[in-house]
Amino acid sequence: MRRWVYILPDERFIWKENNMTARQSHGQAKSRQDWHSRLEMFEWKASPYLYIAPFFILFLIVGLFPLLYTMWIATRQFNTLTGDAGFAVCGSTCGTTNASWFGNFMWVLHQPTFYVALRNSVSIFLLSSVPQIIIALWLAWVLDANLKAKTFWRMGVLLPYIVAPSAAGIIFSQVFSDKMGAINVLIQQIGMQPIMWHGNTFWSHVAIATIVNWRYIGYNTLILLAAMQAIPRDVLEAAVVDGAGKWRTFRSVTLPMLRPTLIFVIITSTIGGLQIFDEPQMFHNGASAGGGANNQYLTVSLYLYKLGFVSVTPGQPNLGRAAAVAWILFLIVVAISLLNYALTQRLATGGQSRESKEAARLSAQRDEAERQKAIRTGVNGRMDAQQVAERK
């Protein structure tokens, strides 16, 4: 007779196995949760960089690489026809035949035409940027007031900026024509002699600066207007309550709070004014590169273009010399931009002298030293104990 024996499983084994399974599943769930947390943290930290990455990638391709490549070209005898011929040689201009990396720079700095172009660029820059910023500030102040049809007037000041530079240059070249231009016709109607806009150096700079101002005043106006609208209204109202008039409120409240925007506008105007190319090129009536018969309105950018792409003949490293002009212009723009930044900072801080800043620094150091001494002597601790006793 067979006897069936049923062996019950060990309950401890079953509990242990279930416990191990539960811990494994809990560990897997926790690992998945940790992985999701790390992924969310990475997404939170990396998202801003991913959003701005396309700009920097494009800048690396079309901005930084050409800049570095131009630096290399500026040290070489490089021509579009003959190619690379090694380090640059200044030649008879400098009285040397030795090849060096600064040969093109020395050749450019020995050219009188370069200094004429630099003078013209600075002159046009001053005639355009200074009135441009002043008028833009005034227009932004007017448009910030309670006007009827605000959107219409704000869009109206931006319309000239939409016009293509070539179209604006062609139109104004006819307006400032030496013979039958609209302005000369009006001048002759009142009995005055016509102005040689293309032949005279100063008047050609005035004409080109007028084109630049006509195009960019509205653009800078809207930037300054946006900054003015960001100023808290309670600050302006407090100034009015204190008895300040419109001019005093603008000078003492609005203008200091526009400092970051003014720095941006001044620096961009400096960069654009010193690199001006389209307006003088279109102002020229001939088919060749502009600048005038006697280089009356030849700018550095026009000189660069003519040197690198117009007067190219075999054996002349013009492209390398043009690259050298580009880098000299870059350094000039950086220097003037830093100067503008320093002047704007000084004006925004009320023109404080170095002595007053040093006195403020020494006063802050004395206050900090007294505070540390009070902490070491227990003054703060006694004061806290006294406050606690008073509360009780």
C-alpha cells in the first residue's frame, strides 16, 4: 500500500523569496525613477543651451571661422589669381624684402589712401551717429507720451529701415545730384549757388550721413522706446510728485535708467558707422567702385573692397592686404566701442571722480571692519540676549 506524503513548503522560504522579489522590483522601480529624475534634471539644465545652440553653430560656421581664416590670410601673400605664396612682403614701400607675418599690416599703414579712408569713415560716423542717437532719443520720448494713433506713428518711424540700402542710396544720389538734384533746385530757387554734393568732401559726407540717419533713426527709436516703456511708472510719478518737470524727469530719471540700452545703441551705431559700405557705394554714380574721383567719400570698407577685389593683378597679394585692412578696422572699432562704453558708464554714474570712488571704497572697508570688531567683542550677542529678555 502506497502512502502519499505531502510536504508543505517552508513558509520562511516563501516569505524570503517574496521579500527578495519585492525588493528587486522596488530596486528596479527606484532605478527607473532615478533615471527619469536624472533625465529630467539634464533636460532642465540643458534646455537653455539647446535653445541657443543653433545661433552659436551658425556663428561658428559663418562668423568665427571666416574671422580666423581672415587672420591667416592677412599674414600671407594671397591673391585670387596666384593663390598663397607664403608670408607677406612689404616690399619697396617699407624698404624691406624680408617676408614676415606683419608684412601686409606694414604695407597698409604706409599707404596715404588708407588714412584718407579712415578720416572719411570717422567723419561720416560722427555726422551720422551723434545726430541719430539724439533724434532717436527725442522721438522715443515723444512716442512714449499719450498720443493718438500710437501704433501708426510707431510703425511710421520704422518704414525707412525696411527700404533696401541700395534703393535708398540710388534715391538719395538723385536727391543730392550736383546738377538737377531736388535740393540744389530748391537752393537755386532762393538765389543760392548749388552745392557740389559729390565733388566736395564735407558736403558728400553730409549727404551720406543723411542717408544713414534716414534709415536708422526709426530703428534706434523703437529700441529706446521699448526701454522707456520698461521703466516703472511709479518711479516717474514719484518724480512728478516731488515737483520735477518733464525735462528734469527725463534727465534725472529716464536717461539714467536707459543706460544699458544706450550702451547697446551707441556700440551698434559705432560698429555700423565705421563699417559703412552700402551708402557711399550707392551714392557713387559710376559703375566702378565708389569713393569719388579724389577719394572724397572713400571709406575703409570701400578701400578694402577695391584693394581685394577690384585692383587684382597677378603677383600682387591684394587679398592678403585687404584682410590686413579688415583686421585693422576691427581693432579700431573695438577700441572706439570700449571708449564709448567707458564714457557712457561715466555719464550714467554722474561723472564721479576717481577720488570719490576711492573714498566710497574706504568708507565701505571701515564699515566692514567695525562690523567685524563688533562681532568679535560680542556686542551683537549681548544685543540679541537683551532683545530676548525684553520679549520675555
